[in-house]
Amino acid sequence: MFRPALFTLATVVSFAARAEPISVVDDAGRTVTLAAPARRIVSLAPSTTELIYAAGAGAYVAGTSSYTDYPPEAKAVPQVGDAAMINMERIVSLKPDLIVVWSHVDSAAVLEKLKVFGIPVYYSEPRKIVDIAKSLTDLGTLAGTNEAAARAANDLRERREKLHARYAGRPPIRVFYQVWERPLMTVNGQQMISDAIALCGGVNIFGDLAPTVPTVNREAVVAANPDVIVTFNGEGEDGLAGWKSLTTLNAATWGNLVPLSTPTLGRPSPRFLDGAENLCVELDRARERRGAAAK
Amino acid sequence: MDSPQRQAYAAHRMTHPERRARPEATSAPDDSAPYRPAGFARAVAVWTVLLACALAAVFVALLLGSSDIGIGDSLAALVSPGDSLAGAAVYQLRLPRTLAAFGTGGLLAVAGCLMQVLLRNPLADPYILGLSSGAAVGALGAMLFGAGLVAVTFGAAAGALASSLLVFVLANRDLARLHISTTVVDSPRLILTGVMLAAGWGAVVTLILVLAPERNLRGMLFWAMGDLGGVERWWPALAALALIVAAAMPLLRQFNVLLRGDAVAATLGVRVPALKRFIFVAASIATAVAVTTAGTIGFVGLVVPHALRLLVGNDQRVLLPACAIAGGGLLVVADTAARTIVDPLQLPVGVVTAFIGVPAFLSLLLRTR
């Protein structure tokens, strides 16, 4: 029922633009081809919404997901639910010409259904900080905002380079990154937060574990005895209180139980660099405290 | 001298001569001897064996841990902790966690035993009346308002107690009523009230998870699977366990009579409504403390009472204290396995209790037929 209409629409648009088809390879290794730059984009995660806006294609966002909070103007865009509960009719009624998905979501069944409507899907799943730049340029290509996207991507690479030049060579500091206190969760080396830790000259003590977000036991942390324990506390929380009483823990005795002030390390978007900068500064302070304690 | 229990047994023997063959009836003391619980020596023997096993489990739990800290180091640290890494691991991490595990496991098994007596239903477990989902609603509700860990724990306790209070008020008539019929399940209204409330709480949990601005599924994991890693205080569970067992001890003979049905128990001089209320309140407090300490750990409360029933019989005087010891021991073993098998990773303890308990229980069931 929709297919002929969409087909006609696509034909008309492609004739009007008379452009070469646009094609990029996404993070799932699939080739995404558009006949013309995307003008009605539906984004299914807060992070991909941020990426699209940063790539200069904010004006073409027709739908976003639940929990969209940045940039502020994105909050005014109609929402189509989140990865767990996508409102299919809402998506289709928005007549999107591109759907952008953070592939870390279990929405495969829903996306299968979307195929029926012939809407192209772009998967963005950056693993390293530089992969964010790839997502930015891809999205810029798909939306025809190549220049803005290239600027954003370059800006991101430069900020990363600057941090790398300044901090990556400093004396290594062993880091336990606490994602969650109860149960105690951390990240392994595949997770982007580990990339930020390495960028700041830190070593993730659980980098070798197999799960991306492993649940570890407290004793393993005490035995590994990291130089610093880092977390992001929610409102009114003190997730690090449990470590304070452990006198054999260097991080506790050196005052290296560090709450981060930026929540953006949880989100693979250009704002991730804000979090990384904050992390580098905090790790460097922790390094100084370690040095002072050693004297 | 002329205790309700003796009257009960005397009356019971007169009204149910055919049941004389049962162990309880035959082992009941004759009227001339001073009263002593049936098989007291055997009960003490059962408890001693279980306690020895539990203590061994605690000892092993203190020695095993991270692969970076050897058993020898742990043993040395156990004797003289000093300021060593092993000392900190044994006394600051393993000991509180093990004690909390023992208390929680004991509470769950006792609560399960009490619920099975109260509802006279073999499928009854500590969570059957909706207490754990009530706790989850309280905890998630607190998280929804951005509360910290302390407030979330408090929310869980409040949710659990509010949930059981609601069951109590709604089903109070049922607790107070005597069910004359002994042919059908005796407490349909109480159990249905609880199960309905559990379903309602479950829906509220789902609703919160869908509507919450930040879907913190990781925090939710704790309330769904249980975890002893983040235990802050070890003593509430142990203290609650000791108090509840102590309070129940003098009443256990009446529990035995209650199992014969409300009408029989009432005829034999048991104040059935008061006794049922006591069981309900004790089981609720036990479960609430356990859930607040370690989240919802399944299996222990259902299977420990049944397994012990197969081993030592259904005399509540032996069974209930045995549940407290064996439940605690089982959870200590399970928690030790959960934190050491895939070290430094940690398994959900509820999975381990099931892996240990299901084969053990089934083999017991097959052997005793």
C-alpha cells in the first residue's frame, strides 16, 4: 500500500535531484545507498540524534527516540519510542527516507519489518573515539551536509589528538572504571571508555575481560589494587563510599576515589570528548596524588 | 504441665486412631512421663550435623577468593590479619559478605518454611505473596526520584513491608477465619490475594521501566537476580534470623497441629487466627530483610524446606531451626562459587543456587520416592 507511493516519491526526488546515488558502508558492514540526500531522517537513539545534529543535518531530523535530551532543539522533534518499544506506525507515518540506528540495540525484529517499507537503515556503532568521526562523515554524506560533517569530524580528531599528545605519554596510571556499584560493573578494553582511559595515559585493570560490560567481584578490585577508581555518580549518589574503608586500597588512601562531573562518557557522540577531557584532567590529578604519596 | 500440646496429642490420638502409625503419634510421650519434644536427641543431632557443615562452608568461604590471593595467604591472614592485602580481603570483604549470605539464606529458608505451613501449599516460597515485587517497586520508585543507595535500600524495605501490610489488610478476614473444610486447599483467598498483588506490582515495575526518564536496567538487575557483593551491613540479616527463630521456637509444636488443618487445630486448643497472623508477620519480616539485604535470590526459600522435609521429616520443631542453618549454609556455598568460579567476573548467585540445588533436590526426591 505504501510501496507504490514511496517508490513514486523516491523516483520524483531522484529525478529532481538528478544526482548520483549516495553510498556509504555503515558500522555493521552493510552498504547503505540513497538515491538522493536524506531529508526526513528518523534517529532511534539519543546518541545517533546527537551525531546527526553534529553532522549539520539537524534540520532534516523528522523523528527521534525517547530520552532525547541533546541538543535542546532535538527535544521538539516528534518521538517514535525507544529501541525496546518502537512505534512502527509512527515511524512509517513520518515518511522517513533514512533511519539511523545505534546497533547496540536489540531491535533487529523491528528493523526487519521496516525493510518491507524499503526505508534504508544506517547502523552507527563506534568502538573507538575516531570511529565517531567516521559516523559523522557518513551521516554528512547521506544528508548532503558533507562540509559541516567534515568540520565536525576534523574538530573531533583534533581534540582527540590534543589529548593524546598531552596525556597519553604520561606515566601509566592503573584505573578501575566503575560503571555501576550494585552489582559492581566495569568496562572491558573493547568499550569506548577504555579508549578514553588509554588516551589519558591510563590502563584499564579489567581491559582483558571478555564481556563488554562485565560484573566483577569487589575482591578482584582489591587484589588488582588500582591507583585510581573513577565513576560517574547519579544525582545524590555516592557510588564510591564502599571503597573508603579499605585501607589496603591505594586509591582509597591516596584520595584517588574520583567522581566524574560529566555524564557524556556514556554516549558515543562528539560530546564524548568533553567526558574524555574531564577524565584526563582527573587522572592527571590522581597521578600527582600518587606521586605525593610515594614521597 | 497440662499444655495445649499434650491435650492436642491426646485428643488427636482419640479422634484419629488410624494415624497412630505416624511417627508423630507413636513418638508422642505417654502421660506419666515428663514432657519432652519428640526425638529431642535426634533433633539435636540433625542440627549439629547441619551446623558443622555450615561452619565448614563459612570457613572455606573465608579462604577462597581472588586468584591473586592464595589460600595459604588467606589462612595466615585469618590467624593474624595485620595490614596485608589478604587480611583486608578476608576480614573486610569476605567475612561481612559471608555472614550476610548466611543470614540471608537462613531468612529465606525460614520464610519459605513458614509460608508452606501458613498456606499449606507445597509451591509456597517467600515471594509468593508479592513481597519481592513490592520491594522492587519501592527501590525503583526511589531510583526514579534520583535517590542514592541508602534511600533506594530504604525504599525497598518500605515497599516490601507495605506490600505485606496490604496483603495482611486485604486477607485479614481469611487469616482470622477457620476453614472447616479440610478436603480442599485451605487458604485460597490469602494465596490469591498475594498472587494478584504480585502481578499488580510486576506491572508497576514494567511501567516504571518503560516510563522512567533514564532506564537504569543495570540497577534493576540487582533487584531481579540478587547479589551479595554490595552488602553494606552484615548484621541485620543475622540478627533478624536469630530473633525470628527464637520467637518461633515456642510455637513450633502448634505449627505441627496447624498443618492438620484449621478445624483440627482449633478443636485441639490452638488459637488459629493468632498463630496464622504470627506466621504471616514473621515470614514477611524475614523476607523483607532478606530482599533488602541481597535483592531477590530465588530457589533457597522454596527448596531448602522441602529437601530437609525429605531428610528429617515434617516435624516443625526439628525442621524450622534446621532450615535456618541449612539455608544459610547453602547460600554461603552458592555465593562462594558465584564469586570464585569465573573470577574476576561474578555470576548471579541465584543461578548458582539453582545449579547446586536442582540436581541435589531431584536426586533426593528420586532416592526417597
